[in-house]
Amino acid sequence: MRISARGTYLTPARLAWMTAALAAVLGLSLVGAALLGPVHVSLARALAGGDASPDRVILFRTRLPRVLLASVVGGSLGASGAALQGLLGNPLACPHVLGISGGAAVAGVVALVAGADAVSPLVPLAAFCGALASIAIVSGAARARGRTTPHAVLLVGVVFNALAAAVLMLVNALVSYTQAQGVLFWMMGSLSTQSYGLIAGSAVYSVVGLGWLVLHAHDLNLLTAGEEGAQQLGVDVERTRRSVFVASSLLVGAAVSMSGMIGFVGLIVPHLLRLILGPDHRLLLPASFLGGAAFLVWADTIARTVLAPAELPVGVVTALAGGPFFIFLLRRSLRRSVA
Amino acid sequence: MSRHALVLALLVAGCGGAPTPPPAGPPARVVSLAPSATEIVYALGAGARLVGVCGQCDRPAEVAQVPRVGGYLAPSVEATLAVRPDLVIAVPSPGNREAVRAIERAGVRVLVVRDRTLGDLWDSIPALAGALGIPEAGDGLVTDLRQRLDGVRARLAGVTPRRVLVVVDHNPLVVVGGGTLQDELITIAGGTNVVRDVGSAWPTITLELVVARAPEVIVDAGMGDEGSARGLFAGLTTVPAVRDGRIVRLRDDAFFRAGPRVADAAVALADAIHPGVLAPEGASREAPPG
């Protein structure tokens, strides 16, 4: 199936202008979200006070790292979702459906149960390897005679994801109550405060992944229009697929390893932006990164504040806020395309 | 009588009537489906009557000999009925509800006791003792436990309560909230739970709330290793517990069970919150095996 929307011709000026606008939105979101939280913080006291000021500790040691993490995770999920939807030509493609996040979660949980500490960097590292391994397994299983069929990738991915979920449930049934809490974390997804070092590490992975994807944006555009046509225009279809898979799993690995399986961002944000900005991947990929980042930053802000001082799982917010809004936009565009 | 009618009659007889006559006297074959209840049965001196326990029932040590009849929250109806119990003890939980109902339908007497708070314990001990036909043992156990808890309170009477946060999981950060046995134990052990008002029994909280509530002691009752809680809270220099190095491990399953070891849990917790106050001559922090 073809994903179509308002086709606006993408000029370099429009690309620069839109990217800058979204970057500004993200920047403002980061500042705004850092100022909101369950505890009231005075910015003046935070900036003036030394390390003895609770305001400063809250702002710079607990809230800002979490807001930054939300942006890295949201951006990674958004960009990888956009790339996978384009690559597989299927509107349902997203990191979760393809089993990449499931594989990452399984690896993380196995590391956890094997005795790695919940807050040690070993667990994200294992999850990251799990993401890479899953995409290798899924795309490998969907390959025959050197060709990868998109719908086979989707089917294998769906099955692999169900398999991963079953493994998570199995582990959940076998481990003790306290360890089961850790398994639940991977299944539900949650953002917590991490060290700046770990956040910077995952940011490096996601920026590399995004850059890699953007380099293939033009080929992705041609692929979306049709595989045969793309081949005739000189696109090495198999190589492009492999590159996009690896880049996407870099992004998903960076996201899931830090936050578990946060749903809806990778599915909704790219669609939303495609409806607004058009299907050109040169704009859509960076826009999905910036938009996904801003979306998750705000979803997490709601999760932190709405039940304050207790916290809500962020996946609840992404689904509750994203779902209806997405259906509204989709209906609007359906009406327009029918009229 | 036609064959169909005979089969029907047999079926009706098999389903409706009690398969075995109700035993006279106190139950002799007891199954416990909760670790807390198992411990209470042993403390009442009726451990020898247990013919089945749940997979998580690990105290006291003798219980290792008793057959398992499934998980704490997922008991096996068949395994339970197979040991022919005349009393099954369970705690209320959505996980075991269907299984417990099925056991009841099979004609076995079921006693459901709550195990969330100290109040539940004061109710469940007499209820269990009564059902086992040894009410005076129940009264004795309640009196003994109440006296030991009062003893802990009395010895901490002159001590200023410390502001305490008890962590049960690190990622996400899950802590002990109000309305729980653990919250009551914090109070008995000379602490004030800084997140008692947060709204649920086991709330997930943000790290910034830890900064805002500024606990003087952080008790880490989670699974992670020694360094993990220290790493999690390391940057929070304004929190007194972090500043003064009062992040204490508490590895004691008694803390999570409304059973006969609550007094031991209170002592262990008091040692964590006010080190050295309770027992200057070095009483052990380890919970006794029984």
C-alpha cells in the first residue's frame, strides 16, 4: 500500500525552515518541561544557589536529565518509525510491530535476571545488542534468494514480537516478585532519571542512526514510490534496506535500552508529521526525530505531574493522548482525499 | 431406569453431594496458599498438619518438606485437591480468586485471611487459630507479638523519629507508601515515612520528590546490590540521607510479610534507622531462622 498525503514540493528553503521551526519547538519544550514537575522549583534559586540548594539539585540532577532522556528516546522512536514505515511501505510498521523493541527488552530482562543491577549500564548494553540481534534475525528470516520482501519482514516481525512478549511473560512467571517488577518495567516502558553520561551515550547512537537514515532519505523516497521504479533509477534496493534496518535498530536500541518499550511514539508521530508535512523523507526523517522528541517530552511531563506526587507510566500518556488525536487527523485527511 | 437416567443420576450425585463426609473435629489436613499464613500456622504449633503449601512458602525451614501445590498467586486447583485437604487457607488476591473458588466448589472448606496490615495480622491469627481448633494458641501468639512490638516502641521512646524513605525497586523508583504493614513498621521502628501521603500503597515516585521530601534515612529493601541505591541517589547532595551516608540495605523478607516475624522485622528496621540504639551489645541484624 502507498502512504500518501498532501504532496508539497520540498525546496531546500522549506526543508531548512521546517526543520528549524521543529527544532525551536523542541528547544522550547525542553525548557518548558524542565520547569514543570511535581515539586515547585524556583528558577532564580536554582541558578543562584550552590549545591546546597534543593531547587538546583532538583532542576539539574533529577529533572533535566530526565527531560533530555525523553527527547533522545522520543526522537529515536519517531525517526525509526518513519524510516520503517517508508521502507516497508506499510502504515503499521513501527519498532514494536517489527519485534526490535521486544528483542531489546528480552535481552535487557535476561541481563537483569542473570544478576546485572537494574541501574548498571550493563542492562542497557544488553538491550542494545538485543535490538541489533532481533533486526538481524527478523530480516534474515524474511530473506530468500538474496531478496527481502517487505510483507515477509512485517509478518516475521509480528511473530517475533509475540515470541518476545511470551518470553517476557515466562520470565515474569519464573522470577521472584521483586524481580518481576523489573520485567514489568521493560514491558510497560518508563523514563527515569539517568546519568548524563548514559544519556549522552545513547544520544550519540541515535544521532548516528538519524544521520545514516537521512543519507538514505532520497533512496527511501524512490523506494516508497515502488521497488521496480527505484531499481530502474539506480537504487540498490537490498543495500538500502539493510542500511535502513541497521540504522533503525541503532535508534531503537538507544531508545529501548534506556526506557523499555514505550509504545505509540514510533507509530503515531511519523504519521502525524506525514499528514502535516508530506511524505518526503528528507524532511520527514529529521522532523519525526524532532517531533517525536517533543511529543515524548510533553507526554512524560504529563506522566510526572498529573498524579503528583506519584508518577504515571509514560506509555499510558502516549497512548491516551496520541491515539485519539491521531484518529482525528487521519479522519480529516481521509475526508479530504475522498472529497 | 434407563441408562441415560442412571448416568444423569450419577452425575448429579457426583456434583451436588459432598464427596466425603465433613470431618468431625479440627482439620487435620491443611493447605496454606500464602507465605504469611504458612508462617502463622507453624507459629501456632500446627505446622505438622500442613499437607500442602505454595511455592513461595519458604519459612520456617521445616516447610521445605511439605509438598508444593502451585504458586502463591497461581495455585493449582488439582494439586491442592490431590492432597485431600480439609482446610485451605488463602489470602485475597485477583490472581488466586478463580482457583480458590474452584477449591471451594469442590467441597473443601476455605478460610481467606487478609495480610496487608498489622490490623490484618491481629485478625488473621485468631481466625486461623480458631479454624485449627486451638484458639488459646492464637491468643498467646497475638499477646506475644504485641508485647515484642511494644518493647521496640518503648526502647525507642526517647529517640527523635527520623524521616525515612523505604525503597523497594529502583527503576522505576517504587517506595513504601501509606496504609501498609511496612509503613506501620517504619513508625514502630522510630521513623516517619516521608511519602506516606503520596496516595497509593506502593507508589512510583520521581527522584525530585526524594529531594523535596529530604529523608534522613533511605532504607533500600529492593533486590539490587549494595552500590545500586548509592548510585541512584548519588547526585542528590541536599538530601540528608545522601549527605550523611545513611543509605542502608535491609535484606529481610520478614519486612514484607504480615506474619509472626513482624517483631523481628521491626527490630531490623529500627537497627537500620537508629543504628546501635536498640541493642548496644550487638544483637544481630539477621532475622532469626524461625
